[in-house]
Amino acid sequence: MSLQEQFDQAVADSKNLPERPDNMTLLKIYALFKQATAGDVDGKRPGFTDMVGRAKYDAWDGLKGTSKDDAMQQYIDLIEDLKA
């Protein structure tokens, strides 16, 4: 199975986890997904009133420079851990 196929399976699996992850884990899932699919963050950081948007932006920005393949593998590993 290719890395892309494993990633696609992990994305599908992420929608059926046995329990909802905590917010920090959800941010990490989001950031790894965005890094794997869109690359480095772009655009302006959301304003102070958009706290969820800011948290997502900051989590994604923290992965700047991570390769697409690296982000995919980290995403796959994280989802596998959460399924157990």
C-alpha cells in the first residue's frame, strides 16, 4: 500500500475513532492534514476574535517546513495510535 493510500485510509479512519480526541490532539490532526495536503501555511493569521481560527493557524504554522510525506506519515501514525 502506498503512502498516499495509507494516508487516505487514515483520513477515513479518523472519522470513526472510538472516542473523540481532546482539543490539542484535534489541532494536531488538523495541522498534519493541512500540511500533508496543502503544504506550508499561507495567508494572514486570523484576528484576536477568531480564537478557533487562530489556534488552527498556529498549529499548522508550527509544522512549517515539514515535507508532505513526513506529515502524511505522522498523520497515519497518530490515527493508528488513536484507534488502539
